[in-house]
Amino acid sequence: MPPTRVNGIVVKAESFANNLSVSGSVEANEQVQLRSEIPGLITGIYFKEGSFVKRGQLLVKINDRELQAQLSQALTKQKLAAQSEYRAKMLLQKEAISKEEYDVALADLSSLKSQTQVIRAQLSKTRITAPFSGKIGLRNVSTGEYLTPTTTIANLVSINPVKIMFSVPEKYAGQINLNSKLDFSVAGSTRTYSANIYAIEPSIDMNTRTLQIKARADNPSGQILPGSFAKIDLPLSNVKDALLIPSEAIIPVLKGKKVFISSHGKAKEVMVETGQRTDKSVLITSGLTVGDTVLTTGMMSLKPEMSVIINIVNN
């Protein structure tokens, strides 16, 4: 039979970066719906919508006149109880009263001090402050409105840095490491951003068979908005002297996988072991060496010791 014309590639060592493309979402570093712990009439709003606020900054003030009056009354009672306790203490030292009578005076003073502390705690709740520094959103209340604990005042978000939430199939779980870098892009922007993995779920989700991961990315300009769709390029491994061949050269057989190579102008079967794949190539872990000529066409008609004429294609 005349020689069969086939295409082939010469195996060479090259750097191989195995990347995994997944989708995820952008989350705020911190996010909260501002609400009041107690009901009351709003007497002042001290923030501008869409502005940056600092931690501890006063945002909303609730009417506290009744609580102030209760505090004044409690402080007066506490002062009288303190004087009574002092007199009882002096009398006890002179043995003019019993220890039990002094204990009653001391208990009254302690009780009034506790009541004062409760009122002060209620007063502190009339001042709604920022729990962390961040950007405040659109407000849903107005001055003079009666505020309840179920009413959302506004959303407060911290977006520098931002978190990238995504999942990978369980077969890649062993290749994910903390502090690994990844690249991602968001819809509406051509820019590529970088992030570092800082948290990995300790178990596989049984429903989706995926591993959840979080990464953190700097966002000083605020261009990355929470809720955005993120397209993530996650590097899994790097092989310096990798042997890659086109995936169409691989022939599945009963005992594994084989390829045809050219040996002295004749086709020769070689069993190979494969590793990771890309869209077009397969990583060969054993069976081939640098310089081998792997046949890439005519796989179905090739037989061992068949004469071949090879057209070398650059891979």
C-alpha cells in the first residue's frame, strides 16, 4: 500500500498554566441595613444620601425628652438614696442601727443605680451611628417621621475592599490554596482586576458538589460595585516543562489511551497517560518524550507499521 499522508506535530517542552474559568459575584466587604432599636419620632437626620460616613458618626437622632426626664428623676432618687446609705453607714459604725437596716439602704441605692444605667442605655439608642466606615445609600425616612425597629433607614456598605464569591467543582478542591491570586472582570468594564483568596469553605456542598471560595480585591476608586457579575480566571497549576499534544491525537482504548507516533517513516502505537486538559490540548504525563512526532490526522485508518508521509504542523 502506498504511504498515507497525515499531519503531525513534534513534541516539545513548554510552560503550561492550567486555568479554570468560573463565574461569581461581587459582595461588599461589610453591608448593613440601618434600623433603630427603639421606636420614636425622628428629630434630625445628619447624613447626605450617597455620601461617605465614618464609624461612630451620628446619622439619625430620635426624640429623647421623655427619657431625659426619666433620667433626671432617677438621678434625684439616686442622690437621696446615696445620702440615706451614707447616714446608715455612719449609724452602723456607731452601732445605732443593725447591719440588716444598713443592707436595706445599700440595696435601695444599688437598685436606683441600675435603673439609671438602664435609662442611659435607652438614651444611647436614640442616637443612631454608623457601625463602620462606608458609603451610605438612599434614605427611606424623613425628619418628623415616627420610626419603628422594622423601618429601614438606609443601607450602609463598605466597598474597599470588595469580596468575590464563587464556587469550583469538587475535583479541583485539592488545587485551591489560601492567598492564591486570581484575575476577574465585571460586566460593563474591559478592565481586569486581581484578588487574593482569603477564605475557603471547609466542606463540599452536597447539593451542588462544589467548593465555595471567597477572595478579596482592592477597590480604592469604587468602580467595582457589589452585586456585579464577576468572570473569574483562576490559575490551578503551572508546569514548566510540560508536554502538550492536540486533544484529537488521543485515542481511547480498553486499557487506557494511546497515540500514534512516526518511527522511521512508519506509524507506531504508544500508550500514554494524560493529565489536565485545555480547550485544545492535553497534558501528557508519561509515554512521550521531547522530539517525538505525534500524528494528528487519519487516526481511524492508521495501523501499526503503516507507512506514513507526515506534514509537520506547528502546534
